Amino acid sequence: MDLQITEGQFVSWDHHRNGPTTVQVMVVDRFRITYRYADDYWDSVEATVFRSLAEHTANWRPASDEEIASFRARFRPAPQNWD
């Protein structure tokens, strides 16, 4: 299944022990997807000559309603989360 990733969308991926990670996608362009975690830390994945965006996001899926609610409940934008 090809996931169409759009700005503002919540996506999750599963970890073996720690449960799913849920992030909000902030910027999507041809070569990079930038997203933020609930603590407002931003990260990204980039297409390279070694790995495409499709490969980077192969295990991503749309976040469930429960995962989105959990993200929103924990979300604290910087600098509020610096204490």
C-alpha cells in the first residue's frame, strides 16, 4: 500500500517493544518529509541516492484516532517544554 503523505497528517510506525511512534507531518516536498514529535522536536527523512522516500516511509501508516488523541494530549510546543 502506498501511503499518500500530506502536510498536517498524523502518521505512526510501530516499534518492537516501545509501541507506536506518532508524529505530525509538517512539510512534504519532492526530496524530504519533515515531521514533529509531541515534544515539538522536528526531524525529517530525505531521499538519497541510497534510499528513496518510499523506502524511508514503508512502515508508516495513518495514525489511529487514539494515537492522534494521545499525541494532542502530550503535545507541548517549545519553549513550553523546556522546563
